[in-house]
Amino acid sequence: MKTTIYLVLLCFCVVARCQSYETIFDVYEDKYPNVTSLSTVIQDALQYYNISEILKEISVHTTDAQFEIAGKIQKLNDVLGISAMNLLQISPDMMAVVAETRNKNWGKGLSGIENVIQSQPATDFIPGQTFHFNNDLQALMENVTEPDSPYTPILSTSKYTLMQGWILPKEANNKNSRFARAISIILNRLVENLSSHNESTTFSVLFDGQDGTTTAVSSVPDFLGMLTQLGFTFKASVQQRISLVMLAVVRDEETGLISDVPASIFIRTGFGNATLASGHAELCWTVNNQTLNSSFCFFTGSGIRGTTFGWQWPAKEWAGHQKFTKVTDNKKACELLNYASHYASLANHVASEHSLYDFGYAVLGLCNDAVAVMQMIVQNEVDVYPLIMNKELLLEEIEKRKQFGKVTEEITLIEDALRRMPDDRVRNKSMRERALKSIPFERGQELYKSTLDARNIIEGYGVEEKPDVEVEGLDKKFYENVVNKVSESI
Ligand SMILES: *[C@@H]1O[C@H](CO)[C@@H](O)[C@H](O)[C@H]1NC(C)=O
Ligand SMILES: *[C@@H]1O[C@H](CO)[C@@H](O)[C@H](O)[C@H]1NC(C)=O
Ligand SMILES: *[C@@H]1O[C@H](CO)[C@@H](O)[C@H](O)[C@H]1NC(C)=O
Ligand SMILES: *[C@@H]1O[C@H](CO)[C@@H](O)[C@H](O)[C@H]1NC(C)=O
Ligand SMILES: *[C@@H]1O[C@H](CO)[C@@H](O)[C@H](O)[C@H]1NC(C)=O
Ligand SMILES: *[C@@H]1O[C@H](CO)[C@@H](O)[C@H](O)[C@H]1NC(C)=O
Ligand SMILES: *[C@@H]1O[C@H](CO)[C@@H](O)[C@H](O)[C@H]1NC(C)=O
Ligand SMILES: *[C@@H]1O[C@H](CO)[C@@H](O)[C@H](O)[C@H]1NC(C)=O
Ligand SMILES: CC(=O)N[C@H]1CO[C@H](CO)[C@@H](O)[C@@H]1O
């Protein structure tokens, strides 16, 4: 219940006056047969749950907050029924405000905000300072089993049980996936080495040569060099789909059938009332030899210790899929991996220096932001949207390093990318194109009905036009207040 209230408050925004859909969560169930709209489930639940009661509980926490919507003071209790789901959308600039406010409250030690410490990918599998590639790889691959996340009921009626969880597909623990996870863990350890200046804690990977000698490597390029010598080739690309927040499924109590319930974070784009399911992007490498065909990815994630290399659960087909930035040359793909490792080291250092909540996730950007920095380096433009990172924190750190004369070539490139990349905390000319690109569906194959509407609305704007709607009267203060109230009250 508290999570629900938190989400409702966190994302409270302007009501979309609905057209071809009733709520922004409505999906084309006819095109995606194993999918049920969240709104269908909620609509049913509304017959059993007293929303007035629920909203009353919310209003206890928010009595002082300024609810100014489109210039009018509105009471939450007035916003009843299924259309209240349309409140669950937020503009990129307000996402950044929410991130900063949550972080401030976490820093102040307010209860209700616990730092998210999970271990995916686990860094603690590797014992000691060395990893013997030939001897230890098998054991590490055995160790990195990804468990299912069992279905946990959220609410149920006689008709539906809404649950949260994820049952992994079979390939999630096959050899390729285990190898990808093992490589991610090793890479993350090598990234730590970048910021450690103490030789006695340096992490090394040992490789046995055919001539009986052993080579020790402690840097990402050297590690990639060894893998290339062993016959592995790397390719890189950006993989993009829509974000999945809840990982929800519903059991139809009449038929017993389970189907997925897509629940994304919706981005209020500011182009009229166009709202889009937020895109999730990651920069991925395939690493192949003749027997293994693995893929690992790089992004800033929640609950994964910041900006890291990691292995992602395969997304459902209905989440869409598209690729950007295809780097097929082995050398270039390895160079990009080296830049990513320097960016991870920088971002994680800044997160640690400033004690950022969730290892910097949100304040230092969503998954998209880390990908955007890499896209700037490799192609001098960014495809992904939205971008909300507080890049000033990273630039400050780089300035500090410059004063001590300690800036690598990689960090110089990263600085340039940070300065020049688009920033959706302010309105920019590339927003229109990137917002449209963030839709990972062919026209007519959209998952959410609201996405098709949004596509039509945004396409109606000129190529260089910026969003016209600021946040329709909902100001920064509102979001700060709401997050503060929630932090205090939970
Ligand atoms: C969006 O805005 C347009 C023009 O401002 C309006 O005609 C339409 O009803 C709105 N559609 C939705 C889905 O809110
Ligand atoms: C729901 O709660 C409100 C406020 O407590 C109350 O006035 C109303 O009668 C309740 N409705 C139902 C159907 O129980
Ligand atoms: C694998 O896990 C076992 C038991 O937790 C541990 O003792 C061993 O060191 C691990 N091996 C590697 C290579 O991670
Ligand atoms: C380096 O790390 C070792 C082992 O943790 C520690 O004993 C030593 O004091 C460290 N040296 C410096 C200069 O920090
Ligand atoms: C539909 O999706 C659910 C949840 O992911 C899964 O358990 C079920 O097997 C799927 N059903 C079909 C018919 O694909
Ligand atoms: C590919 O790499 C794996 C792991 O190092 C190794 O076991 C396998 O023999 C390699 N395949 C080839 C054809 O080299
Ligand atoms: C490796 O996997 C990718 C994606 O799953 C596939 O497209 C490709 O054909 C595979 N390559 C090999 C050599 O098996
Ligand atoms: C984004 O907008 C800001 C403020 O208007 C501007 O300073 C910046 O140059 C713009 N960046 C891009 C990439 O358009
Ligand atoms: C002690 C050691 O080998 N440290 C290495 C950590 O990684 C950096 C960057 O690749 C190397 O320059 C250091 O030599």
C-alpha cells in the first residue's frame, strides 16, 4: 500500500484529457494476446476498494502541499476513479527534481528512504585480489545463477489477482548468460582498479599462456586484449525498449491464466498532451568465440551499485525493441568498452564522494544518460530520451582532477561529451526527434494506446520545435513538497 501511495504521489502530474484511450496504461490487448491492461485490473478493483478511503490516507500526508494544477487548487479527493491513473506521468525536468529531493532526504537520514543495496551483478563472487581465468571461470559461471523473483500478490478480487514478480525464461541461466555475467563481474572489478591507487589492493586477472607462462592484467584494455587473443570478438550496440517498472502479472481467477500487465513510467513530453512510456536503453556488447555467444550491457541502474556492466533479464516481446549505434569493428567496440569503464569509474566515484542515494541512480541519470554519454563519444549525437542527469556534479569532479593534472585522455573525451550532449531538464531542439525515436514500435504496433496518440501529436510539430507545455502549472515546489511529505510520513 505504501509503495502505491508513494508512486501515486511521486508521479502526480497533470490529467490527460483522454481521447482514443481512457487511461494512459490502456494497451492494445488484441495485438498483444498475453497482455492485460493495468487499467482493466484497476477498473475491476475499484468495485471492491474504496478509493475515497485510499485518497484520504494520501491526503493526510499531503495537506500542506500546493496542489496547483493548471492554475487551480485541486483536492486529491476530487480526482477519483479510473482516470486518476492518468496522473501517473511526469516530465523529464520534474523527474530530475524528484531525484534531487529524494537524494537530499536520504542525505538527511529521513526515514522511509533506505538505500537500495542489492547485488546484481554480485561483485562478491570473486575471492581475493586475483582471478585465474583458466581455473576460476568455470566456478564463477556456476556461482552466478540468477534466481526467479516469485510472484507476490499486490491486490486481488474475485476476478483478478495482480501480482509482482518475474519468472525467468530458460535461457536466463544457460552457458551464454552465465558467461556474460562472469565477464561483467570481472569488468566491474577492473573498473574499481581505475580509482584505486593502492597497488596492494589492485585486482588482477591471470591468464596461462601456452608456453607455461602466466600473464597478469589489471586494466580493461589489457583484459580485452587477452580475450581477443583467445579468439573472442566484440561488437557493440545500443538496445532500447520501453521501461518496465512493476514487473506485474495478473491471474484471471476464472480461467487460471496468467498474463503480463505492462506498467511503465510515463513521460509527459510537453508536446501538447503527448505522453510516452519512458524508454529504457543500455549499451551492450556481444562477446563471441566459436562456442559462446554472450551479451552483457552497460548502464546506470537502480539497485546494481551504480554505473556498471551487467546482465539484463530478457525483456518481454511486448516491450518493443530497437537498436542504435552499431559498432561492428572489434577494435572500436573494445575502445568503447574502455570509455564506458572510465565513465563508470568517474560516475561511481562521484556517487561515493557525494554519498548519493542508490549509488547515483537518478541524480546521475537514468539508464539512458550513461548510454547518451557513450553515444556522443562514438557518433557525436544522441538518440535516447529522456536525459535527466545532474552532469554538473561530474563536471565539477573533472575540474578538480584537472587542477591536480590528473586527467586521462578518456576523461577528456567524456568531459566533452557531457558538455555537448542534450539535456532534457531544459527544453531542447533535439527533444522532438529523440522523443519519437524512443518509441520502440513500428507505427501500428504500439503497445499503449496513448503512445499512438503521442506519436501523432509529436509528429505534428515542426522538426526544430521545442515542447510548448512547461508543466502546466505544476511547479518544482510541488514535487519537492510531495517527496518531502512522503519521506517524513513513511
Ligand atoms: C490533447 O490536446 C489536444 C489539443 O490541445 C486536444 O484536442 C485533445 O483532446 C487532447 N487529447 C488528449 C488525449 O488529451
Ligand atoms: C467510501 O469512503 C467514503 C469516505 O470515508 C465514504 O463516505 C463512502 O460512503 C465509502 N463508500 C463506500 C462504497 O463504502
Ligand atoms: C563460488 O562460490 C563458492 C561458494 O560461495 C566460493 O567458495 C567460491 O570462491 C566461488 N568461486 C568463484 C570463482 O567465484
Ligand atoms: C593499501 O592497502 C592495504 C591493504 O588494504 C593497506 O594495508 C595499506 O595501508 C594501504 N596503503 C595505503 C597507502 O593506503
Ligand atoms: C503469459 O505470460 C505469463 C507471465 O509472463 C506466463 O507465465 C504465461 O506462460 C504466458 N502465457 C502464454 C500463453 O504465453
Ligand atoms: C570459448 O570460450 C570458452 C570460455 O573460455 C572456452 O571454454 C571455449 O573452449 C572457447 N571456444 C573456443 C572455440 O575457443
Ligand atoms: C549469437 O546470438 C545472436 C543474438 O541472439 C544471433 O543473432 C547470432 O546469430 C548468434 N551468433 C552465433 C555465432 O551463434
Ligand atoms: C539545450 O538547451 C539549453 C538551454 O536552452 C542550451 O543552453 C543548450 O545549448 C541546448 N543543448 C542542445 C544540445 O540543444
Ligand atoms: C596497479 C595497477 O596495475 N593499476 C592499474 C589499474 O588500471 C589503470 C588503468 O588501466 C592502470 O593504469 C593501472 O596501472
